[in-house]
Amino acid sequence: MPSFDVVLEADMIEVKNAVEQSQKEIGTRFDFKGTGAAVEQKERELTVTADSDFQLQQVRDVLIGKLGKRKVDVRFLEDGDIKKIGGDKVRQVIKVKNGIESDAAKKIVRIIKDSKMKVQAAIQGESVRVTGAKRDDLQAAMALLRKEATDLPLEFNNFRD
């Protein structure tokens, strides 16, 4: 029976490349000379550090610009709180989402069931498996999810005939 998986996964290699490009730009820009502005990555966490809130926002803008150029959807980013650390410095931890949360998975299943299409959706861990009798039905389900679930950067993989 034909099926595909709906997943939420950022390309971590591209995220790493974007962080490295951001670090390079921050190191060469005149307005960041002699400041504590930096972007660091640990697994799925990006840490942005700067001397002030304004500078932190500028560093974030550089990072988001680099992510956009590398085709990484910014909807994968989940902003943390801005915290003051020693002196005037501020830090923000940005998490890179991976896997569909249970609420979002239920929303995807509900969209498919409400459409009355001849496909079934089942939550399987951090992904949603959609199965159907015809390939055309599955492609219609993909189009429906792209249109309806715009708040999530969904990807479709593991398409089987």
C-alpha cells in the first residue's frame, strides 16, 4: 500500500554552515569589532551572545539571513529568553526543532481526516505516516498539508509505491 511520512527535520549540516558563515561575518564587520558578539552551536542549540539587546538583535539578523541563504526555514527556530549575564552582556539560546510535537501531529491527522480524502494518517513517534490506495490520493494529501499547515515547515519523505 502506498505511503509517505510527514516529518519536521532541519538540515543540520546547513545550519552548521550558516553558523560558521555568521561567525565569519561577525568577526569582520566593523560594528562588531572589539565586542563580545558571537554565535555558537551545540547539537541542536544555537547560543547568541552580545553586549546589548540591540547588538543581540543584529547578530540574530545576521544568523537568520545566513540560514535563509542556505535554504533552512526559520520556522525551525524556537527562541529562548534573553538573559543578562556578567556585566552588560546578554545571551539568547535558540533551539532548532526536530520531530513533530504531539499537538502538531494531532492537527495534521485532523486536517487529513476532515478533508474526507481516501487516505489514513497515523502518528508514529515524531512523524506522521499517511497511507492510501492510490498515489494520486497521497499527492493530493501532500498538497493539502502544504496549504493548511503553514505554521510548520513540513517535509515529506519515505514515499513508497
